Amino acid sequence: MKRYGYHRTSTREQHLDRGIKEITAYCEQNNLELEKIFTDQQTSTCQIPEFDNDLVRRLISTIKVESSEKLLIQFQSGIVMEQEIRYE
């Protein structure tokens, strides 16, 4: 069976290499043969006019502080996202 990966970034500041490594590692750990990884790097930014607290509360189940540099965000759908914290 052929398996394909897909990784997309939302901004130019994000890098595709990290997601590609994670997809590859997952396939290797689970003995899955990966045919190809498709990538998509978004070049425009999405502007949200204002913070919508109600929307955030409906979408996010939990936010866990993993370390001083990383958050784990779990959405109501069950998807968990890792978010790096950058101090500038």
C-alpha cells in the first residue's frame, strides 16, 4: 500500500523541515513505507480583527505547559498541537 504525507505551514516564518522529520519518524516507528511527502507553504497571513474568547473556549479543550519553552494545546476534536514559546 502506498502512503503519502502532507505538511503545511501557515506563515513564511514557519519551517517545513520539522514537520517532514516528524512524519518520516512516525512512519519509521510504525514500519510504514512512505511514498512521498507533499508540502504547502502558505505565503499570506490571516488577520483576525479581534480576539474571540467564546470561539477559543469552544475550540480548545486544554492547554498544558510542558516546559518554559513549549505548550501542548488539545482541541475539542482530540488533535494535540505543540507550540514553541519564543522569548524575544
